[in-house]
Amino acid sequence: MFLPPITLESLQNPRTVLSLAGILFAILFIRYIVVAGPFYLFFWKLFPAQFQHRRIQENFPPPERVRNEFLYSTLTLLIFTAVGVAAVFFSAAGWTQRYVHIEDRGWPYFIFSVALMIILHDAYFYWTHRFMHLRGVFKYFHRVHHESSNPSPWAAFSFHPLEAIVEASIIFIVVFTVPHHPLAVFIWLLFMTVMNVLGHLGYELFTRGFTRGIGGKIMNTSVH
């Protein structure tokens, strides 16, 4: 699903690899635009005055900062593409836990697998994020992302290439350890993208009661 049938033999052809990379990048880039674009258009361009009371910072970043966020995010998506090609290679080699038919494990497991991926990614992000904040590590991995001190939705994937590699590597943990259907992986990555865009929206859409209550302890919001 989402990709043509790929065998280990076909991946020995450079043209097949390039075609696969092009398809994966297109999927990732379109997902980025489709998720971040409407939020940016609605809150930043069409109705900023109406939602000014929801802004975390009163002012907006300069246009060149937003442009840099978009460019760094595009570079990140290229790195995600390379990691995705590697994951497809491992799957074609039969080294991953991928399965093709949802009926093989049923819908209850399918739903559980999506939830498990989200939890694994959350734990992975927590510990790698702490690592990238270590003195001596921060400036090489994470400083680029923090240059968006007043972020826009386009900052969702605005990473230094080293951080992009770290962020993308969660896919290997998932495909090697979690029996997964490709649609479940797609849903998890889409959820991750939506949450990432919301976190960098620059607006707090949730109520104070939510952010200070149990909901805010479970889910990160823009204030976090």
C-alpha cells in the first residue's frame, strides 16, 4: 500500500531506487504541505487578528525565518526519504516485522499497533531530545531547531541534518520490533506530523483547564 511492489532484486537497479526515493519524498512533502499549509493559512494569514488572544508571542517572526524553517524542513524530508528507502530495503529482504493483510492479525491488533508506535516514538523522542540538549551536543544537533524561537507551522521539521537522522531512526526501531501493516505506519506518521505542526503553530488552541489538567500531562501542546 502507498508503494508499488518492490523486491530485493528490483532494488539492485539504481533506477528503481531513484523512483522509490522520488515516490517517498513526494508522499512526505505532500503530507507536510497538506498538514502545515492549512494551519499556516488559517491562523497566520487569514485570521491572525481574530486569534491574537491565542498567540503565545505577540509578534510574528520575520519572513526570512519562516523561509528558513521551510527550507530546513525540506532538507529533513530528503533525509527522511533516504531512511525510508533503507527501511523498504530491509522489508524487501524480509528482515522487518511487516505484514500485508490486516486480516492476518485483525483490526484490534491493527489499532493497538498504531497506539504502540505512538508510545514508542514518544519515549524515543523524550530521551533523544534530552541527549540533544546536552552541553557539547546541542550546537551540533539541536541548535537549528531552537533558532525558531517564535516558530511557525513550517518549523515542524526544521532540523539540522544530524538531528534529522536521529529523528528518522525511530522508524528502524518500529519496523524491526513491531509487527506492522503499512497503513498503520502511515497513520502513525500522519498523527506525528499533525502533532508536530500543532506544537509549532505559535497559538495555543487548547484551554487552560486542558493544559493544566490530565490532558496536558498526556499530550504536548504549543505551550509545552
